[in-house]
Amino acid sequence: MEGVSEGARDEHTEAPAAPTHGALAPILDVRTEVSWLTDGSYRFVGGEPMTMLRLDGQAFSRPPLGIGLLGISDRIAEAFYARGLAHPTPIAYRGPYRLDESSSLAHLSIVVPVKDDHEGVRALAESLGPIRARGASMIVVDDGSATPLRGADLGDAETVQIVRHDRTRGPAAARNAGIALAEQRGATEVMLLDADTVVSGSGWLALLRLHFARPDVCMVAPRIVAAEPGTRGVRGFETARSALDMGAHPARVAPRTSVPYVPSAALLLHLPRLRELLGEGDLFAAGMHVAEDVDLCWRVLRAGGEIRYEPVAHVAHTHRLGLVAMLRRRMFYGEGASRLARDHEAEIVPAIFSTRTLIAAAGFWWFRPWSLALAAAMTVWSAASVHNTLGGSKRLTARIVIKSQANSVWQLASAVLRPYAPATLAVLAATSTSSIGRRGARIVAVAAVAEGVRHWWRQRPPQGRPVNDLPSHLLLHRADDLAYGLGVWKSVLAERSPRALRPELRR
């Protein structure tokens, strides 16, 4: 790991002030390493990219150990949030910090794009009853449905406004039309929901809105879970981790992290802050029919806004349960890669390695005495660099280097099996008669199984067991990755540019 950068020793040593962000409290990321030092300070290592922060013990009202709740002022908490070392997490307080599920929501509009899914949008409208009863308006944009949507189809024509596009313009244009109408009606917040989602109560929305207490937060996304969970086949795979599910852990959304974007299938927008950053006009790029949500996220982040992912809040989604439909959708997602690479070349990369970690990972997978020796030499070299950065902590150095090298091993396997999967299969087919080709095929087969088992295990609920069976997960995960890779290559050929396939190699 080349990326442990030490933040300057924080100057905040005053007595910690009480947090002012209400029911949001700073809680350490589950991957953050904490060490108590003999001079009474604390060292935190983690985040994305990995960094180190060292603080005097006087900055804390309680030791930062145990459950991970940090007793620090808002000013210090922001330093943790910016590095991904901790997250502003909803806490169940009593009194004034109780979740707000009763005040007026007249400032909120719910925007729903729909095409040929009358039943879905009707079910969503019904599930939104508690929120609409508090004054929230609902705008449904019928994007060229074969049978035009009517208010009577939703069971309540008086509180739902329908905008009709005579021809299909795409989800981005439909959302833009709904947002524009919401702004005309004076809305300051917009909740984007797809027609195939359903919600329960209003607590999930209250959890999302808590994040707007921090002035830089422009968008907040909930976790998208299966509306009809299962344990086997496609249903089980989509329940474990659909393409819309960004995981069980809170995150600061940023490119090149575990949560690089959040989907617009369920996304809360703070319109005044977005307008201040992006100006007037369409928020979504109307010409984009795929990855328009990724594009919006990265433009907001580039302009200086903040986006939070809050998995405590859930929105249910009706997933595609047919194998062909699921794989076709994954391939469609992959087709957005080249457009993103053209507009956001610095943000999208299929893999990131330093020279040392790449050599070490390749040496491990080749699994020959000479390659393992080379991998060990690269690991020792990395360890020496990290040891110098950390100032002599051998135990922490070992933990960080092992974790980093393991991540590189898995990242190489994932890259070969997902964005580069079509090329991997082509090379193996072309070299199948040679000894190197046969060995490469065996290594890829081992990597495919090992990475699939790891993926299956990592999708389990916290402190729980995986929700679906391993055999079907392995097969569907590999098919999912291949379909996405085919979409990426299709977009590369269409754009006639290899930018979406260009890895980043650091020294």
C-alpha cells in the first residue's frame, strides 16, 4: 500500500464542543484502525484513500474506543468525515432529537418517472400516503407510456400531478421535467423515486433529511433493498446485492471509493444547494440514457458539494427476476462507461495499482516459487515505506500492509473477471493450446471461484450469514460480471476510445 498519507497533527486540542448537528453523531468507519499512543494522543488509520490522522487526547470528551462513537466537536468531526474515517450517523436521541415524522412537508416534492408501469406507480403512490398526508406533493412524469397514465389510475387524482411526454425521452429528461415543475411550485427538496419502488412509513425520509443539517450536503441516498426478498436463484442474488444496493455501511460518496455514486432510483435532492453549485438548467444530462445518475453525482462533487449514502434508511425495489432481463440490464449499465470516461476521465478507472502492488498481486496469482518470492519482495518494500510513514509502529504497519496487499490481490481478480472479462476469455481461447495458456486458464478458474465466494460472503448482513445459496451466487455473479464487461467493451467500440479500460498505475 502506497497511500497512507498522514494528515498534519490536528491543532484541535480545545475542550470539545457539543455537536450541533442534532441526531447525527460521528461514528468511526468499521475499517478505521485506532491506536492509543504513549503521549496521550490517538492515531486513526483508514478512509478512502487510506490516510492517517493523529489527535491529542484532549480533543475527545470520551476515549474513541468501544462502539466507535466519537465525543468530538463538529469542527473536528468534519475532518473525519472528509477523510472517510468516520460518518455522520443517525442516533436515536430522545427529546428534541427524536425523528421528525409529523411536521409539514409542503416544501417537498416527490418526482416519479414512469413508462408502462401503471401498477408500480399506483403501489408507490399508496405507500407514500403518510408522507403525502403531511403536505408533500407528488409529480409523476409519464415518459411516453403506450397507454397514457391518468390520475384515476393512481387512486387519488387530486394530490398527484401527471406530466405527459408523448414520446419517450428517457429517465433523465423525465426527472428533469419533474424537478422543473417542483421548483415552479416552490419545492426546496425533491425526492426522486422510480416507479418500481415502494416505501414504508416516513421514518426513512426523516433519516435522510437529518443529513441536510450539514450545510455542504446536497444529496442523500437510502439503501435500496429487495421488495420481494428470496434465497435462491436470481431472486436470492438480487436480494443479496442488486446493482442498486450500495451496501450496508454508511459512506461519503466519492469516485474511486467503495461507494463511487448513488443511484437515482431513490435520491433526495436539496435544490437550493444544487443550484448554487450547478446553476440553472437541467440537473441530469438529458442526452444520457444510462449512467446519468453517476454523471450528476460526479458533477456535484467536482463543484464542491457533498453526497451521503445512508443505509439505515431503506427503500424497497422490485428487481428483475428473469435471468435474461437481469443480464441485459447489467450490460446496459456497462454501456455507460465510455461516456463517463469521456466526461469524467479523472474519476473513472477500472483498476488502480501501484507498480509494487500490481507485481505482488500478479506474483501471488501466478503461484510459482519465483513469482511468490517476487511478491514477497514487493510486499517488504511496501512495508518499509509504510513503516516510515507511521513512525515505527511495526504491528500497525503489518496490519495495514497485509490488508492493502490482500485488497490488491482481489482487485486484480475482479478487474480480470469484470471490465476485462471479454478480453480475458479471448486471450484464453487464443492461447488454449500452449502451456502458458492452460496455466492461465486454471488460474482464472481458481480466481473466479475464490472471488465469487468472497463476494458471496461479503454481501451477508452485519453479524449474519449470507442470505442466498453459494452455488447460484457463484454462477450468477460470474454471469453478471461478464454481462457488465460486454457492455463496457460495447461502449468502448462505439466511442472508439479505450479510456474506459485504461487502468491507473502509480509508482
